[in-house]
Amino acid sequence: MIKGFKDFILRGNVVDLAVAVVVGAAFTAIVTAFTKSLIEPLINAVTPVASPGLGIQLVEGKENTYIDLAAVITAAINFLIVAAVVYFVIVLPLNTIKARRKRGEEDGPAEPTDVELLVQIRDLLAEDRHGVPAGRPVIGDGRGDERRV
């Protein structure tokens, strides 16, 4: 059981997935810092000076009733940036590679199947044994003087 777990962990795709999660988390932290520190203040700058930001205060004097629209807009921009990077850095190149591979498979000649290869080998061996092309019926009495017609 331990060996199976070790084999699973050391598989290439599991290690690649772990690296992707770590890099993705680090990248998300960078984008979140960018949107929280730069985008959200720019959004809040369009509101009056006395306002805490772009949002709505439901009950005056209660800070926990403030609906922060700037934070929601910032989160949406954050998502769009991460989604765009994932698409252009991962999805688009992989789709391009798949399309190239598909074109390459269609361009090449079809390989013969195992059965077709075995039939060709059988016919060549039969031709060498009897001196006539394979595929025709054999005439003879079974004492070695058979020939194909």
C-alpha cells in the first residue's frame, strides 16, 4: 500500500499538478494585491470625500452594514485577470498543440494493422515455400509437389 502511494505521488502529473496549485496560489496573491491596492482605490476615488468608498451604508453609524461595491468590482476584475492569464498561458497553447497533433495524425499514412502484417508475412512465407505467389489454391497430392494455380 505504501509503495502504491509512493508511485502515485511521484507520478509526473501529480507533481505537475502540485506545482501548478502552488504557482496559481502565488499568482492569485499577486493579482489580489494588485486589484486591492491599485484598482479598488481608483474605484473609490470617484466617490465624495466624506464617503468611505463606492458602496451603500444601510444603517447609519453601524459599520458592519456597509455594502462595499468597490470590493465586489475589485473581486470581479481579479477573477477576469486570473481567468485571462489561465486562458492565454495554459488553455490556448494546449489547444494549439492538440490541433497540430491532430493535423499531423491525419497527414501521415495509416499504419497497417497487426492482422494485415501477419497476412503479408504468411503470404511471403508461402510464396518462398512453393515458388508461386500466395493467395491462390494449392494443387497437389501432399507429397511436396504442390503448386498454386
